[in-house]
Amino acid sequence: MSGGGMESMTRPTPPDMGGGDRVMNSQHGGDRCGYDFHMPLHYPRYTRAEYEVMPEWKLDCLLTQYGLPINGDVNQKRKFAMGAFLWTY
């Protein structure tokens, strides 16, 4: 410490841990679907009807956001998502 003041003791985040400049994933139009796992702050609020018509790419993104497996066909993914996120399945 110099001058008796407090100095910051934080270190920059390494690029492999979320820091630095990164290129957005353009496969899904620039969104970060499946780019790095960060637990979302909010629980998904889709209805059963919305899950039943949700396209496969959106199911993949939703499951990936929560660190869940995306194995199987679209019907298996829908069933898994409804079981994981709906209170009254």
C-alpha cells in the first residue's frame, strides 16, 4: 500500500474463466445459448401449452442454460423440460 490508502486487491478474471474479450456465438443469432454455464437467476415461466409447441432449438437452449442434458428427440426433450420446470406436470 502506498500513501496509507486502501488499494484494490482484486485480480482481473482470466479469459478462460469468463473475462477478456470474446466473440458472441453467432449460430443462434448472436445470443449466448450454451456458451458458458451460468445458473440463471429466474425459473422459466413457460406454460404446458408453450412447451408443447416450443421448437427444438429453443428447448436445447433452455435445457443448456440450466445445465441439463439435451439428449433424445424433440418429444423426449419436451417431456423432460415439462417434468423439470412445471410444478403440476
